[in-house]
Amino acid sequence: MSSPSVDELTNTVCTVVQTLPQSRKAKFLLNTALSLIDDGHYGPEVENYLDIYLKSPNLPRSDVVKALLARGNARRRCGERLLAKAQQDFQAVHALDPTNREIQHHFRRDKLIHFTNEPASQRAPLEVWERIAHYIPRYHLRSWLFVSALHRDIAMKRIFHTIDIYFGEDQESLNRGLDIFDRAKADPIFASRVKCLRLHWSYEEGDMLDLMIRIFRTALPEFKALRDFEWIGYPEMRADMVKAVLASHSHLHSLGLIGWHFDAVGVSAFKHLRKFTLRAEDDDGFADMGEVRTVLDQNEGTLRHLILGAYLARTHSWDSAFQSVTIKNLTHLDLVDTRISHIVLARIAHAHNLQSLTLHGTFEEPSSASVVFGSDHIIDRKHTFLPHLEAFRFVLVGHDDELNLYQSVVQFLRQRTKLRRLDLGSCPWELVLSVLPDLTNLRVLGVRIANLTQATVDTLVNVLPNQICAIHLSTAVSDKSMNEYARVFARFHCLSFLHLQCVSKRRPKPNLVSEKDYQVQTDLWYSNARHTAILVPSVDFIGWHGEHYVVVRTDGPDGKPGGNVELKELPTRRRLDCGKGVDLGTDDATWLERKDVPMDYEMPGLE
């Protein structure tokens, strides 16, 4: 019964519309289209209504603007819905097959401005997330493994960029190393993420060593993206292993040999090295020490970072190596735990490209060294001696009474506005204080104050720039517990690493006290370290009397930061640990806490 009435109504409406003038018909069509859009019924029919409306003559400008805005907004909303569905499809493909070239190409080229209703991982491009990950310590970056496939992929690239493998009596570390080799053979994607491989050896000659060497030989070629390789410990890297590494990775950018002897015969066959490290207790290995000079000569065009060290208890000279023309091309030079002759220092003085210099050990001629540093002049606001210096570590052994030498070094540092990192070892505090106001761009400082008081700490804090991001403060005698000084460091909002150390303080040892006293002292030790982290809310890592902790902060009940603070202990130094050590979050902290200054040949752990 309803159909006839509906048809009658429709016919009547059509008749009325037909009697309307053109302007009224257009207005009716516009209102109908706008109503349908407001009700969420935008589609091909509404699109057609607006097309016909806009073709009509003599339309009011205000109505045309209203029609175009309505159609533009409707089209955008439809496009957003389609793009969101398309992005879901792309994410599903990425989850199923992360190696798919087409989907990787899509994510690299996706430059659209994403919409607020999408997940954060989709709103920002891949490059942004990779940049964010660069500033997150690896310890905290592990949480990205559980956020999304995109975050997991970025985190794994960072986490597995550098891998340390330990072969020795520690069965857990041994199993981990073997698992890594097995995975590298089975998973090319994982192997391609490893850019720096550091092998720590602690084996005597025998069947077990032979077995581990064979396993290593078979796994090494799988790390096709390897750029940095370091062989650390005993047995040292020998001629046969040099040939094996050279055969599979002749393109290495960085090569490190750290052990008791220099046994790597033929290491000069590597070309295009950018960084070379040799740490040996003495020079009675299988390789001639002249090989070091050959390495420098063969890599003259590319070598920019050189690290050399020899046990201070042995007489040793780098004079021959420093005759190489490559020395003048270096931008980073580290002489650690070694004797430094006047010939070597004179060659350093002519290495005008140096940006970073570490001198740790003993000068054979302290008075001559004082003259070299005192020869620096400032002409047109530029230093004549090492004008591009940005990082300087000066840690001497046996020269505490050489006041003239320290005065010359401090004079050499004056007005160096480019200097970013500084560690003057046991230089008298008064001399260090005199130069700090000149270093306006300082970001990293290692300083030793023999007698620490609240007044000296306040003085130190007042002369440092607000942008300081890593500090190591050590002392022989302190008026109070070191954590009680921490509060004044809270003014540095960029401070991510703080190490407070009294050389006489050590973690309590269970074999020296009763079980009850050990527990009480251990709780106090941890409580004081944690108190430091609480007082300085910006820090991510804490150094406490030679030990390192990562700071884990959780939000409070109200969701605001600054709730619970916990410390997670990081591994202590192992025998022959070298430059990189444990991850401390930033290159600045890593530079400040180098574990091979000095390198410990005797003790496997902290004492």
C-alpha cells in the first residue's frame, strides 16, 4: 500500500523541482550533496552531484567555495582511509617477509606526511627512527624489540653492530659465541648486521684451541658486512689467521691486535685501513716490529686513527714507526701505556691534522716534552701546535713532580674553544682549574682532585659549561661520601654519564668480612650509588668507584617520570679489555672510560 504514496510523493517533488529557476535548482543540489557528506555517505553519486553543480552558470562565489571545500575534505578523508588500509597491507608484508626488496624500497621512499590516527611507527619515516635509535643506549634499545617489526629491525641493527665473543674457561660465554657463529651461518641477514667483531681469547695450546680456531675459520666468511675486526688475548693473532682474515675480509676498515706479543706476520698486507691498533707487552713476538712501519706506509692514503701501546715495564720504542709519512695524515692518535721518546713527540708536533690525541705513559725526556708543549703560539686566534684538537688525554706515569711539564700543557690548552673532551690525569687541580674557563665548548671532562671538599666541587661545577655531558671525578681523600656531592651536578641537564671515584674505596669482598657485615656494606654501596642517580635525574649511566651501572627509571603512580630508580650492574673489565669496553650509551662516555688506559696484563677483574 505504501508504494503508490511514495511514487506520488516522488513525482510531486520532481514536478516542483522542475518549476524552480536554475539558481534554486543548483542550490537544492548543493544542499543535498552537503547533507549526504555530513551523514558520511560520500561516494560516486555525491561526487557527480557536485560536478554537475559546479558546471552550472552564474553560481555565487561563496557557494562555490563551500562546494569545493566540502568535496576536498571528503576526498581527503576517503584517501586517508585507503592509505591506512594500504599501509596495513605493507606492514603485513614486512612482517611476513622483511627481506622483500619491493617492500624495503617502499619504506625508504615513503615520504608522505602520515596521519595522527596511525601508529607512531608509521607517522615518522624510517630515517627518523634510525636517528632516534642512535641516541638510545643499547641497554634501553632492547625494549624496541617488542614494539613493532619496524622498531625491532632498527634495534637489531644497532644492538648487533658490535659483538664481543669470549673463548675461554667461561662455559656460558663460550656457548654464546658458538651460538653466534651458528646463527651467522644460518641467517645471512643477522650476519650482515655485524659490522664490528671482537674476539677475546684465553686458551693454552691444545685440542680445544684447535677446535675453536676451526669453528671460527668456517664462520668468519659469513660476516660479509664486517668492517672492524679485533683479536684480543692469548694466543695472539698469528700468520695463518692473518691469511684467513685477509682472504675473506681484505676490505676491512679497522684492524686491532691486542695481546702479549706481536705475532701477526704479514699484517701489512691489509690495504685501505682507516684504523690500526697494536697493543703488545713487548716486541719479542714472531712479527718484526718493523712490520708496524710497513702497515703505516702501505695505508698512507687511508689510515687516520692509530693506537699503539706497549707494557711500561719494558723498554720499547716507536721511533721507527713514527718515521712514516702517514703520521702527518692522522686525525686520531692514541699512545697508551708506553714510553714516549722525544723523536715520537716531535713527529706528533708536526701532525697538524690531529683532532684527538691520547698520551698515556712515560716521557723519556720530560724537559724536552715541556719545551714542545710550550712552543705553541696563538696567531690570528689559531694555535700553531695541533690547531684542530678536539679531544686530549694526558695521563702520565711517574711524572707527578714535573710541575713545569704540566704548566706547559695547561698553557698549550688555553683558549682552545674547539676542545670538546679533556682528561689531564693527575695534573694538579689548581692548574686544571686555571684553564677550564677558556674551554667554552667542553662536553667531557676527566679530573682528579687530591683532596675533595664541598667547596672544590662547587668551584668545579661553577666553571664548567652547562652543556657538559660526561664527567669523571676522582680523588684520593674525600671529606664525605662521594654521593653527597652529587646534588650539585643536577644543574647540568645534558649530563648523561657521571663517575664519582675515590681510589681508596672498593666494593666489599665476601672473603674479608663476615656474611652479615658483607651484606650490610654491599647494601650501603648500592644505596649510595643509587642515591647519586636519584640526585642527578639526567644521567643514564653511573660510575661508582670504578664500577659501572645503567640507570633504569620507571614512571611513578601518576605516570610522571622520576618514580622508581634502579641500577643494573654492567660487566667489569676483563683481561686485556681495550678501547670500547662495555656500552656506556655515548661515544663521549666511552672515550672518558677507556679500559686500556692502562691495559691490565695481570688482573682479570677490578681490584
